[in-house]
Amino acid sequence: MPAPSSPSAPTAAELRSHHDWLESNGKKGRRLDKRNANCSEVDLTGENLAQAIFTGANFTNSKLIGVDFTEADLSGANLQGANANGTLFDNTNLSNANLSDTCLDGAEFIEANLSNARLTGAKLPGADLKNADLTHADFTGADLDGANLNGASQDGIILDGASLVDTRGLE
């Protein structure tokens, strides 16, 4: 008996349905739910994936430039090596996510949950992490130059070898 296949990346029809769901406040279309989906090496540049569910999804080496993940659930997701420059992660659940070696230049994480997230070697110059939960997040070797951490929860944060030039809000 063959092993069950994992869910795949969102199709164009699923993306349209999600956009309809967002625009109609849930009256039309369907909320995108791609738990544990294999979205590696996909190009979702500029997509509106606000409030989508990607718990445990695999986005390794994907192109996520300018994606809107506002209020999405990416807990336990793997974004290692992805290009997510300028992406919106405001109020997004990224707890236990792997963002190692991810390009996040200018990304927004306002009030995001990054507790226990792994961001080793991530590039976050100019990122906005205002009021984010960074409890036990691992930024070893990350580039946080010019990042805003004002109001962020920083209990147990790991910053070994991180570049912190002009980083604001460090406790």
C-alpha cells in the first residue's frame, strides 16, 4: 500500500477561493488550509495569504517576497532558505517555526509569535519586530542590523554572534 502523499502547495483555484473568502469576510470562497503541505521551492510572490493555515508546512527555498501572512498560522512551519523579503507576518503565529538562513529584509513581524522559533543565520536587516513574542527564539548568527525590537518579549532570546548594528529595543 503506498504511503499517503502530503498536501501540496496551494493551487490557483485555492488561492482565488481564499481571496474571495478574505474579501467577503468569510461569506464566499474558502479559507486556505494547507496544514503540513509541501510548498518547497514554490513562488508565491505578492500573494495575500492573510489568515491562512500552514501549520507544519514546508516552504524551504521558496520565493515568498511581499506575501501577506497577516494573522496566518505558520506554527511549526519550515521556511529555511526562503526569500521572504518585505513579507508581512503581523500577528502571525510562527511559534516553533524554522526560519534559518531565510532572507527577511524589511519584513514585518508586528505582534507576531516567534516563541521558540529558529532564525539562525537569518537576514533581518530593517525588520520590524515591534511587540513580537521572541521568547526563547534563536537568532544565532542572524543579521538584525537596523531591526526594531521595541516592546518585544525577549525572555531567553539567543543572540550569539548576531549582528546588531543600530538594532532598536534590545533589552
